[in-house]
Amino acid sequence: MTNSMNFLPVPEVKYQKKSAILGEFQVSVHSSLMSARLNEAYTSLQKRVALPGFRAGKVPMELVRKKYKEDVLQDVFQKLVNETYRKGASEHKVPVAADPYITKTNFNEWQDGKNLEYTAEVDLIPEVTVKKYKGLPVNKKDSKIKDEDVEIVLKNLLDPKAELVNLDAGTKIKKGHLAVIDFEGKLNGTVLPDASAKNFFLEVGTNNSLEEFQNGLEGMKAGDQKMIEVKYPEDYKNLEVAGKAIQYDVTVHEVKQKNYPELTDELAKEFQADNATDLKARIRKSLEEELAVEQKQQVQEEVLLAFLESNPCEVPPSLVSRQLQHILGEVAQLLKRQRFSESVMQEYFGKHIKDFNARAEREVKLALLLPKVIEEAKITAEEGDFKAQFEEISKSSGQDIAAIEKFYSENKARRDEVGKEIERRKALQLMVDNAKVK
């Protein structure tokens, strides 16, 4: 039996590219096709629906049409929109980034005998071009490990062996002293239990507490009382006080000092070193390795910033919005694991939403631009790259490398994703190697 739908006029779909990231579909659906789709929908619904006094499949069509008219119209319209825009996108090879949004339609006024018309705009994945990825300007910090840096680490190693001695009652606190204090933090006059303590030991001049608070302690002596106001940074790890000014009422009880033992060859052996010179050399090497990693990360960040500046491109809002939701979801999970309340999390997101949005836009741009570098530079993930990556995963996870290789070899999609990450990393390294470093 011939399907009568085959003889109905097909929807007319016109497409216009309005900008690099925006396209427009103009669609007209013939009245006969609209009527046929509605009849088909009502017939299908009649077979399933039941109303008081009627069994399923026995409800008169007149009642079905009357009761479900708005729902059926909306459903048919939505299906036609999805069908026609996909048809138009396929015919015109439109790189759509997300579902279309209706900007104009006669749907609400539609009647039998009229064509259904609508205009829809759609975000496009832009066709980006890379103008420059070599010779990008980069500022590299010329940092070196100093003897003082080695001494700080050495001091931390010897800290458990240090002797704590009381200083004279009139001694004023300075960097390096250890103060025994009471403090009570208040926000707008309300005491914060988590920002208060009794007989708290604080080594002044370390990175263990806020610099502003420590500076306020300097010059105080045993018996002194003082109010120290601390303005917490916006990105402070405790979200409840981040970006706020807290008033601390401080009382000093004692001022102490640590006397460290002399580093001898025998003492150095307790830290698996041959002698004192060897221990200091090991500390320096470790610090230099850490510094090298920091400098590498800093150069990579500088290169990416220069790369984006040298290759400006528009990105569709829908892609940025999607990436933003992904970022917010990851951050929310992290904050939940740290047991922050919903109200504190919402306040945090409200303060930093611009930063999150900028990060999302940047990540979308890189996702579009880096494949162009990979393509132009003919970068590929070689077998040796996979092996090195699997060895790194094994080292960080403690899993057997054979099991890791099997896990990725059994699933092409997983292995392909690793390959893409390797290519992105090689593209970044190519840009770093060819950067103009100052």
C-alpha cells in the first residue's frame, strides 16, 4: 500500500549565514503536510488515551481533538522544527553548534489551510584560521634558587629537633618569634567560632597564616591586647570569609623563640644524606626541579595567552554556556566534598562568575584553534607517545602498565581521546619551543 505522506509537499527550507557564528533558517511547511501530521498524531493518541466513560482506543476523535489540541499542536510543531532544521543543516552543510531558537513564527495563529512558517537562528561552529603559532612573545621569570631558600627547607627539616625557649617579658614580637596568643574573629560584630582560638602557637613570618595578621602582631609583647583587621582575598580557600574584613581581638600571652641544632654530618645522616654538604645539595636539587616545573607551567601559560591574542576568533554563546556549566559542575562537586553549604557556594559562584565565564570562553577558543595547529604542523600521536603516557598513568596510579595498555586497547574511543590529548600537548610544546622568550 502506498503511503500518502510520500505525495505531500516537502517543507521549504531557506538558509542564510548572518555572521561567522550565527545562521538563520526560514521554513515554510505546507498546510496539507501540517494537517496530515496533525491527523497522524491524533490517530496515534486516540489509540492510547482513555477518558471517563471511554476505554482506551474508544474515545471519540472529536473529544480527543478538543481535549488535547494544544498539546498535539505543540508536539507536532516541535517535531517539524527539529526535522526541518536538521534537513536544512544537512543540505546546506551548516556546522550547527546547538539546537535552534525560534525568533519568529505564525504557530500561535495557525489555522487549517494555512502554511506553518517559522524563522530560527542557530549558533555556528566557526571556521577558524590560525595566523600565528610560532614566534609568540613570552616573558620568562629568571628565577634561581638562593642559599636562603635552601636554609628555609633545612630549617623545616630540623624543626622537630628545635628547642623552644621563653623570651623576656618585655620582648617585642618580630619575624622568627613564636607567639602564644588568644584571638577572637568577628564579622560585623558577630563572633566567628571557626576564626577564634585560645593559647594558639603562631610562628610570625611564615606562610602558615595571613601576612596582614602577622604584621599586626609585630611590636606586641606579652600582656598586650589589640584589634587587628584582616581583609581576606576573594580567592581565599575558606569561602565563608573570602572577600570580607574580619576584626580580630588579640591577646599575647608569651613570646618564644626556636633554637635550632647545628647541622652536623651525623645529623645529616638521619635524613638519608652522606653528610651536611650532601644534604644541602639534595635540598637545592629538589628546589631546582620544583622551580623548573613552575617555570615550564608559567611559560606554557604565557604561550597560550599570546596564542589567543595573536589568533582572535568569535565563539558562539551556546558553546561557551555549555563549557561554563561543565566548569561550574566540577567546581560544585569539589566544594561539596569539602562540605561547603549551598548558600556559601552560591555566594562564591556569584562573586567569580565573570572569571568562570572568561575561562569557559578561553577553553572553547583553544578547543577550536589547537586542532588547526595540529593539522598545519602535521602533528600525530606516535606509538612511543602512547607508551610514555601509559607509563605516566601507571606511575601516578600505581596500576600495572600492562593492565593500563589493555584497558585503552580494548576501547577505541578511550584510546582516541588519549591520542587527542597527546596531540594537543605536542602542539603546545611546539609553540613553546618556537616562542620568543624574554
